Amino acid sequence: MSIPLLSFKQAFTAQGINYYSFLNETTSPEKYASSQLKYKIFCCLWAIASIFHMANFNGFSINLTFFLLTASAIGLMAKPSSTVRLLIFISLQMYQAATDMPRVSNHWILYTFVNLTILQSYVYLIIKRKSFYIDKVELLETFAPLVRMELIALYFFAVFHKLNAGFFNTENSCAVEFLMLQNNYYNFLPSSKTLLTLNIYFTLVVETLIPLLICFRKTRYAGILLGLLFHLVLAYNPLNGFYDFSSTVFALYFLFTSNSFSNKIHTLYLKTIQRKSALKKRLLQFNIVNFAVFSLSILFVLFLINVYTRAFQDYFRHVLWTAYSLTFIIVFVLSMRKKEKSDNTRTFTFAHYSLLLFPVLVFLNGLSPYLGLKTESSYAMFSNLRTEGGITNHFIVPVSTQIFDYQKDVVQVVSSSDPFLQEVAQEGKMLVFLHFRKHVRKNLPANVTYIRNGVKQTFELSKAAHTHELLQSSYLLDKTMEFRAFHPSGEPPCSH
């Protein structure tokens, strides 16, 4: 088929271009239209998740990258059908994550892997179709199975990492600390020792059930609903703004839903627009009643803003997250009433073996602590897992699986002019040498005394040669490996 010449606008916006139609390869025009709608809604949910991420640390305007990422997210929501806007958005997100590495949160590194998967799927389809115009439905059906695998991998490690002595220790378990903090803040549940202990097992059971249920079509809706409720509650924990993690999971759950959920969202959206138009026409007819209703509505909204401003400091959690998450869950429950007559979608069927690259990397990233690699950004968040210094508290994986020695090379800080290192020394913690070396090279403390391999050494900046071991660097290791400080003995306390 000959390809016609395109104007710059056509080439950039893909308007009026349709070299091929994926409709010819789908079961029906109705399903194709529903899948197009699903693609657009996912783009909106994905953009919203990034906004919740930035809201967690007020990052909308920290620097130009965050500002552009915010603007691109809003632009994508305004026109989710635009492939160009999606590519700009995911490119900015990946660039931002790359600049922050290795200090990247667990959900944000998963977010990056998902965007890499979308980009790889797009490139794969360009090569397959020999065209830059890619059908949205085919793009969705190419990356969705891969992203589903990545979410399942996340849940696998979220549970597997917790199978350690520290997580089951009621004195240190993150499950206990989470519940205590939530109870202290909201004060609506009893804090008996029995309840705190049960929460350890409850957390593991729920996090195990969610991926198991959503893997199978008959139990999928129950699993999604359980996950939505679990992450809804988790987002209110005062320890952290977990709505960034929860909103990411919400968007990924959407890829497991049938088209009935997308259709329900669209139907409610259209009804809302119609009611808005009808209400607008009614209020534009001037009379005393309309004027009073309009004025009282404004005063009531201002009153609510005043109340919420005084009651909650984190308005993104208590106002926007509450509104977003409850709306999502309610619409999902309403869509559960209508099951599709035929859903031939294969949940994990992928188009080509080369597309498994990033799902495999997601899984390997979770294995990092057991391989002797990084302990941060490996989905071991708040799991009480300890694998450093030739010791592990995991019930299943022994230290012998660590084929890399990075975690075995550790440093005990004795004293330092650097505030962070001095705090580590006072708390009796230890550092992986790579972490210690990177901190010293970056912050250049005047002096630091430390013990490595049983040998006590002192680093003095004024006397150190440029060849000193603490002033050396490895760009690849420094960019990809991040380690937490750890206690040399006993069960580790709850930490990220």
C-alpha cells in the first residue's frame, strides 16, 4: 500500500491517518469502541496517579522537570486519545525518575517500568506495522498483559519480602506500627495486643489474596474490590502519603477490568454532562430562587473549604484522594452488576517474546536483596527484611543466594563531622560500603572514623589524596544501587 505525503500537522497529530484498522482483527465493532474508551480512561488514570505522586511532596513546581510533568499530565487528561501527548508524558516521567535514581520510591520505579513497557510496545508496533500511526486499541492490547504481569510481580515480592522474623515480631513489625499510627491519628479502633498481632497475618493474607483472585476471571472482580478497599485504607496512614502508591495501583487494576467498567464510567460521565447543562440552563433564568440557590451554594462551598482547611493539613489525602478513590470504587461496584456476555481477553497473553524484557526486569528488581544487590527500591518497603552483613532474617532464602558481595562489605561508623554519619554512629547502625562511600564523596565531611573489615580507619579531607578509596566512584553502581542503614544485631525496626 502506498503511503501518501503528509503535512506537518498530519504527521505530528496523526489526524486523518488510518493506514490500518485493528477493528478488522477484533471480534466486533462494539468491543473495539469499548477498548478505545478503555485506552482513553487508562491514560487519564495514569496521569492522575502521577499528580498524586507529586502531591505527596508538593513537587508540582520544585523544578522545571516537575512543572513540565505536571503540565503534560494535565494535557494528557485533556486529550487522552493523543499518542503524542502520552509519549511526551511518559518520556518526562522516565527522565525525572532517571535523574532521581537511585533514590526512587518503589511505586515510582514500578511506574517507570510500566512506561518503559508502553514505549517498548509502541516501538514494537511501529516495526510490526511499518507505520508511526499505531491503533490505540492494538497498543492497549499489546502493553496491558505485560503491565498485568508487572503488577502481579510487585504483589509477589510485597508478600515474599515479609516472610521474615522481623515482620512477625510484634515489637518491630511494620504491620503493628502502621496500625498503631493509624489508631493514634484517627482513634477509631482498639489497640489491644491481640489486634496488633492479628494485623500481621491480616496484612499477609490480604496481600496474598489480591493477586491470586485477580489472576482468575471468575474471582477477578472480588480481588479488585478487595485491593481497592485495602489501598483506600492504606492511603490514610499518617506515616506517609501512601495515596501516591494507592493511585498507581488503582490505575493498574483498571487494566484487569472488563469493558463494562469503562462503559459505566462513560455513561455516568455523559449523564453528569447532561445534568450540568440542564442545571446551567435553569440557573441562567434569572429569578430570586435561582439567585438564592447560586449564592448559598457558593457560601456552602466556602464553608466546607474553611472546615477542611482547619481540620486537615494534607488536603490531597483527606479531600482529593477521598473523592477520587470513593468515586472509583462506587463506579466499579456499579459496573459489577453487569457482566460481559463474552470476554475472550487473555489476561497474560503477550504478542512477542521480546516484550517480556521489562516484566523480567521488574521481577529481577524484586530479587535484588537476595542477590546481594540493592536493598532500596526493590519492593521491600516496610517489610522488616534484613539481608546485609552476611545475615538474613528471611525464613526461606539463605545468605548463600547472594552471588554479589556488595551487602557483605559493610562499614561501622565510629564518629564523623557529618551530621548523617554521626547520627548513624550514635544509633549503632551500619552502612553498606557503597552507600558509605557515595555519601562521603558527595558530602565531603572534614573527618570520619570508621571500621571496615575489622580495621579502624580515619578519613581526613584535608589530607586525603584523590586516590583515596572513599573518593572513588562508579557511575553505574552509584546510579542503580541504593542501600538502607541497618542495625548489626536484633530484628530491624520498621523502616522504608
